[in-house]
Amino acid sequence: MINQIKLARTLLTACMMLCIVLLTMAFYLPEPKKEEPPKLICGNVFIEIQQPTDEIYLAGERLFKANCSSCHQMHKKVIGPALADVFERRDSLWIVAATVNYQALMDEGDQTAIDLYREYNKTQHVIFEHFTDKDLNALMNYLKFTVAYW
Ligand code: HEC
């Protein structure tokens, strides 16, 4: 009988200790991280599923105006294709590859790239290999979420 009481007491103490340890751990554990909004990944470039921040969008717009707008408009074919709806007709990884090095895509035998090149009078595409991932990230988010009317 005494042994049983002892056993019960030991078990109770063990339970209490466990509770204390668990509570202390819960108190000190870091807060669970907030979930980031989903992003579409293409290579090292992230395209937001929702509207990107103004900062990213405006950086993309600046890059577009400085580097692409001489040949591309958003809703009108000029020297190059209109780009406002490019994400609807092409894979995002392809768009990044076409921007960075169009010639490399053709060298790989990419039929879409080759057909487009023929359609646009064999215009050699500018190479933008100096763009950082951050530049491309901004540029792609701008293209995807543009509200430009030209
Ligand atoms: C000198 C003119 C010129 C400039 C500058 C230029 N492009 Fe192009 N782009 C073209 C032409 C022309 C094509 C069609 C393919 C070809 O002939 O090379 C094209 C095709 C593309 C395509 C494929 C479009 C589709 O319908 O599939 C993408 C994407 C693209 N360009 C992105 C860009 C981006 C982004 C920039 C700026 C960073 C840029 N281009 C700058 C002329 C240009």
C-alpha cells in the first residue's frame, strides 16, 4: 500500500515537472513566422501572385522605360511584340530567359523564339545579362501587373 502511494506520488511529481518544462518551453519558443504571400518562382526571379509593392512596381517601370520601351509598347505591336499580356501567352521562365538572352534561347532550338524572330523581321534582340535578379524581379512584376494604357 505504501509502495503504491509512493508510486502515485512519484508519477504525480513527474507529471508536474513535465508540465512546468512544457510551459516554460512554450513561453520561450519563438513566435511562429507569419506566412509570406505566395510567389511564382521562375529561376531566381519571384513574381508576386498578388500586386507587388509600389517600390518594386515603380522600379520595374523605370527599367522598362529605360531599356525596353524603344521597341516594346504595352498594348501595341511596334518593333517588338506588345508585352502587357505576355504572361498569358508564355511561360514565366521563358519570358525571363527571352529577356536575359534571346539569342541563347534560339541557339537551344526553342521553336517559339525562332518563329517570333522570323515574324519580327529577324530583329536581333538586345542581351540583358547585366540585369541583377532584383532588376528582373522588378521588371517581371511590372510586366505582369502593368496598368499602362499605351
Ligand atoms: C531593339 C529593340 C528591342 C529592345 C530594346 C527590347 N526588345 Fe524585346 N523584342 C524585340 C523584338 C523584335 C522581339 C521579337 C523577337 C526578335 O525578333 O528578336 C522581342 C521579343 C521579346 C519578348 C518575347 C515576346 C513574346 O511575345 O513572346 C520578350 C519577353 C521581350 N522581348 C522582352 C523585352 C524586355 C523585357 C526588354 C527590355 C529589358 C526588351 N525586350 C527590349 C525587340 C526589342
